[in-house]
Amino acid sequence: MSTTSIHTSVPTVSANADRSTFHEVDDLDRAIPAIEFRNVVLAFDERVILDNLSFKVMKGETKIILGGSAEESQR
């Protein structure tokens, strides 16, 4: 007869966690966007990078826009 041992760990919070910039945000604070972008257009000469982009960033959120480099996208 074999025995199986299961090890579990309890997550711990560092002493500096209360100073973190990534703190919890009350859901009521998320009701109004921290910033909103409407119909953003970005172009370099004739090359359009962003075309009519709109989005909201709520309090406590982080959003990023990713794309290939100019060299990659010209292949």
C-alpha cells in the first residue's frame, strides 16, 4: 500500500505590499472612466497607424497597444 503526500502552500503578502501601486480598487470607483480616447487617428506621412481608435481606461486598469515594428510590417 502506497501513501501520497500532498503539499499545499499558503500565499503570503510582502511587507511592502501596502505601498504597491497595484492596489485594489472599489468597483464603484470603476464606474467612471479615468480617461477615454475617441476616434484617435495617428499617421506618419501617408502611413496610418491608428485609424479611428476609441476606448476607455477605467480606474485601476492598464491597457496597451501592440504592433509590429515598421521593419516587420514592411516585409
